[in-house]
Amino acid sequence: MMTTKMMRGAAEGAGTVLCCHLDPQDRVQAVGGAWDMAARLNGGEGAFAEEVLGRPIWAFVSGDETRSYLNALFFWCRSRGGTFRTRYQYDTAALRRRCVMEISPLRSGLLKVESRLAGVGPPAPRDAPPVAPGGEIRRCSICLRAAAGEAWRPCGHPAPGGPPVRYVVCGACRADAADALREADMRLAVLDAGGGAGGGAGRGDDRRAGGGAGG
Ligand SMILES: [Zn+2]
């Protein structure tokens, strides 16, 4: 998802996991997994561990809409104590790559954000993304489709030096996330109504995972 190069860099090898912890102010507190390897594969664009530590995650997310989308998910995870999981695309010219990002609360407002490659497929269509009337390309950070008007369609990567690209979140991906949050809320409500049997059923465990969204 995310146009964060950090998260996207996760996806070179099947099962690659990239992980970071965010402090309550959304600063990167720790990174783990194949972080540096991913950065290297990704051209190292500001994503090596030592370069991201202590910096706000928002410095690595492109587009106000995408930041707002993620911020809402972070807020939900912290306030509800639930885990949210979503799918997103991270394609290269050669492969379509489906990734999964999971956001889960830790103690004291900390969040864990993990990204892993879930599958690869044939290349994305090579059609140039449509240019919107304002002269920019609107591309969804989650599904990587682009739209000039209301119709979102799969497309190839925007050409370097071409029209500016604005990363947004399309209506379908927003709806998917909203549905997943609703489902997760219902599961949390059921668990809460269960009186916390066992006492130690910590918030953020797998039973509370939000459903997949995006696609
Ligand atoms: Zn989308």
C-alpha cells in the first residue's frame, strides 16, 4: 500500500517481512525484518534503517489522502486495540505483487506495522495511466489503479518525467477498509461482550484481526 518506499520495498522475495514500530507520535522507533535489504533493492531511497529511525512515518508516505487514510487506521488500532490487515499492490514493471500490511497496537500507544509479500502474478498492464483534466495522474496508493474521471483502471507505472502523480485512495479501497473496520469492530464487540474470559486476551491478538481490504 502506501506509497511508502519503506513498506513497498518489502516485496522482493516471497514472504519477505518488513516491520517497524511507531511511537505514539508516529515516529519510527524501531525497524526489523528485511528493512535494509528492501531499501537496497528499492534503490535505497531514504529507506535504510538508520535514515528512517526517529523520523515521522509521514515523511515516507506520498499524498495527503493516503496519509489521512493511514492515520485513520492508526487511530482505529490505537483506540480500539485491534489489529487491522489490508492488502495492497506493489507492482514492478515485471510482476504484479500482492502485499499484505498489518497494523497492530502494542503497549502505550506504540504500533507495529508489518508488510509482507503475499503473491506475485503476471505483469501489470503497460497502458499509460490516464491523465486527469488538471494535467496530473491520480493513482490509488492501495490498488495502483488510476483514473482520469470516475472510472479506475489498472495501468502501468507512470513514466519518469511525465505528468505529476498524485497518490490518493480510490473509493473502492476506502469502502473495503471501512467494511473491514466494521467487521473488526463487530468481532471486538463480541469479544468485549464475552467478559474477557481468561483475563489475558490481549488486545491486538490475532482473533481481533481486521479483514483484508483493497485489492
Ligand atoms: Zn484503490
